[in-house]
Amino acid sequence: MRRRVGRKSRCAVLVLLATGVVSTAAWASGAPSRSVEQWGIFELALQGPSEGNPFAEVQLKAEFRRGDRVLTPEGFYDGDGVYRIRFMPDEPGAWTYVTKSNVTELDGTKGEFVCVKAGPGHHGPAQVCDTFRLAYADGTPHFSVGTTCYAWVHQGDAMEEQTLATLRSSPFNKIRMCVFPKAYAYNSNEPPYYPYEGKPLKDWDFQRFNPAFWRHFETRVGQLRDLGIEADIIIFHPYDRWGFKSMGHENNLFLLRYLVARLAAYRNVWWSFANEYDLLKWPMEDWDQYMKLVQEIDPYHHLRGIHNCRGWYDHSKPWVTHCSIQDRDFTKAQEYRDKYHKPVVYDECRYEGDIPQSWGSLSAQQMMRNFWMGSLAGCYVGHGETFKHPQDLLWWAKGGVLRGQSPARIQFMKDIVEALPYQRMEPDFSRHPDVCVLAKRGECYLMYFAEAKPLAFNLPGDGPYKMDAIDPWEMKIQSMGSTGPGQFRFTPPKPDYAIRLTR
């Protein structure tokens, strides 16, 4: 027998979202559209019971069908008697849906909508492509150039809007960001919202979510999406004074279901299960269960990774889509690729800055070098910035503005790589470790010299190559005429130098 919770009559408010989440007032008053963009968000809002604990007592999902395909996202309670189901249609055409619930008022709501082809610049979720690479769902390459702003969504509107403005003109197309607030050096302020009902510091009900927090969080995720930036959402971390790292296994599972229900329909979401997971000292089987659960309930199979401190998670496990690693040794790139056969993302290779901690005092030159070496080794690299500030406004922790010299150089490198057919280029690990080569044999080569050491190899083909000298720090490109084919020899005039050969 179906359980009936509450006595309110069934009332459905249909909202179709092509670009993002709108306000509660718009949900209530806006006229519904009959179409939604491919990889946009279709949202169904239903009125239901508010007594008891709807977060824990009410189950809700919907079956979305197109032909023989069926996708089943879970719904969630958004407070004030409102339940929502969000769906990201990935295929143009007519879709139908029907809701399933243990509550009579929420069960059996049916409808349909039309998914229209994605507009310009909307490429869908990032996915693994050809073993080691990333591409969007429509096949557009994704050259991931990330940054870290752990607690930027916990700083209040003024600074968060400043962060978005900075990102708008930055080279970064991915950002690592925490669900929970962070308590660590240079990050001691209290956030404006908390994810659970209760009061700080540790009086929380882990079975009741705070909808205001989640609306705020998902708004920021949507704004990143509109900037073309992937939200690499860090679910758990050890830097905590509120008790969120000690909720217990069952509450962690409860959180994951709610998180996926609310956010999986955003096309720019990645799931990062932890920052420095090994510092939490949780059983390995718990981590496995968390990742397998999300793999099971996320209808869109967003990218899933987990970040380390000293101990490594086994990235070869099938529920891990890519290697998210903390390391600054780019000579190990081949080892990681050969061992895991997955995209390798150096998400944390230390930070450009001047704080006393060694991990936060990298020079701009070294950060620039890391991006060249990692990218030409067939991997992806993440940036961070930690410059001292009298109000502890460090980008790595809180966002705001970028003060370093590496972002402009990273943009310069990104433009060079993206102008090449880099998805079809392979790293050549046969050279000296200080020389990184990315090549499409017989067509184009991009080489980076960390040191001024000679390079010699045979250029294949029966015609010449255009040769360009690149100064990564000065951000200059100079034509050097043509060369080859045949034996090619080159010694850079200084360290941190690059050349490009194209047929």
C-alpha cells in the first residue's frame, strides 16, 4: 500500500529551465514553456506535505522517456512544501515523464516537453574521450585549465560576485570548490549559510538540509556554467570545525543522494569526492561505496575523481573516471598514464604565492613551467594562488581577485595549445625529462625546454615545417623560417623556451 503523507491536494507547477535556476517568485508566477534546450535543465515543481521530516520520509523520482531510453533522476525537498525534480535532456526531440513517490500527492504526475538542439557554445557535460583526454558531449575538446578556490561560495555576495568577475576574464575553465565551509590557515571566517538546519558551531540536524544554503550554492554553480567553467565540486574535506567531517557513514550517504538530486542536472558539474581524502581516515570501503552510489544514481554520469594528500586512492577502480592528483613531479606523467589508463589531472601542484608554507610559495615562473610540462606530457594542470593579504583574502581560499603573474602566461599557453589539433597529438616521453614534446607525427610538434639543453630527432615527411620560437614568460612568438624534413637539431637560447613546428 502506498504511504500517504499529508492531506494537501495534488498541485504541480511546471517549470522548464533552458539556462539555469530562477527565483522562487519566478517559479510561482512564470508562464511555462514547452521546450528546453539540450543539456539545459527541465524542472518540475510539485506541492506536497511539509509536516514531519520530508527530507527523510518522502521518496520522489521521475521516469523520463524518449523512445526506448529511460532516465530516472531523483527528486528533492526544497522547503515550504515544495518538491523538485530536475532533468538534463541530452537528446533533441519529444520527452515524456511520470513521477513515482510514496506520497499520493506527488505520485503519478505526467507530462511531456520538447528538447531543442543546444545553442552556440553549449557543448554538454565533459566526458572522457580516447582514454587520456577530455571532451564535451558534443565532441568539442575540453582542454582543462583549472584553478582552486576552496571556499569561494562561503564568502558573501560581494566577494563572490568579485570572484565571478575575475573568472570571466581568466584562462580558467574549471574550478575546484567545496560544498562545506573550510577551517584552515587564512580562512577563519564564518560562512553566511550552512548546509543543515541547526546552529553553529556543531548543533546540526544531519537529516534536515537548509534549502537557503543549497539555493545559494546551486546559483553559483549555474553562474559558472554560464561562464563556460566546470564546477569541480569537492564533497568532503578534513578542514572542519563544524562537525561536517564527522557526520557518520549513513549521513554521508544521505548527503550524496540530496547533492546528486539537486545538482546533477547542471551540465558543468564534476564530482570530487574529497580534498585530501586520506586525512579523513575513513575506511576504504566507505569511499568505494560513496563513489559507487553516485555512479549509480547520477543519470548523466558526470566525471568522478578523488584527491589525495600522502596516500593514493586506486584510480584504476571502475567508478573513477579520471586521476585527480596532488603532485608536482611531472616526470611521473607517463607512469600515471600507463598505470591507470585514464585522463590525468594535476589538480594541485602547489600554489603561486608568498606565504611561509612551502606549498604556497611557488614562483610565477614555476607555475607557468608546471602548465607547460604537464600539458605537453598529455595531462591537465590546475593553478592556485596564495599571496599574503592583511584581511587573508587569498584566492586559493576565498577567491576575489588574482594578484599573480602566472594567469596571463597560462592563457598564452592555452591559446597556443588550443590552436593545434591537440586532441590528436601524443606526448613523446623518449626525450630528456627537461624537454616535453607533444606531437602529431609528420604534421605538428610543440616542444618545451625547461632547461637550455639540445634536442635532436628525425622529422618525418617530404616537405618543410614552419618553425616558430616561443618565449613563454615574455609571451612572444617569433617566426624562425622553416626546417626539415630529416635530422632536426635545436638548442634553446635559455631555459623556459618553446618551439612549434607545423607542416
